[in-house]
Amino acid sequence: MADVTYYVALPFGIGDDGPEPREAVECTSANAAIRSAERMARTEGHIGAVAFSRSGDPGCGEFSDAVLLKAFGDVPSDLSAL
């Protein structure tokens, strides 16, 4: 199967230990992910959001590291777990 790229907007809320991820939303493009993340960052209960992409082969489950497209608000500095 060919590689595909997923675009994602991921909001963050405040948890006991600081910022924690909330429910991610898959988007149709990089621009859509950035717009969604910007909206999420301004939504009540969220302290920030990021837009990122990941490419890989869903058939075998191998994906490259996430590529940060844009961050808004208060998000963790280490996003390597994306």
C-alpha cells in the first residue's frame, strides 16, 4: 500500500501535571488542520492546540515522526509523543 499523509488538529487542556492532550480531529489538509487547531486553542476548556501531519503506510502500521505544522497557545514543548 502507498504512503498516506494524515493531517491532525490536537487540542490541549489543563491536567493535574500541566497541559494534556484532548480528542484529536483528523483534517483534510494542512491548512484545514491549522485552522482547526487555531479554533480549538480559543475554545473554552482548551489552553492551546497544535496542527501536525504524519505520513506512513496504514497497512503495516509504520509511520514517520509527526511534523508540527503550527502551535497555538500553551502546549508542551516536547511533542515527540505525537
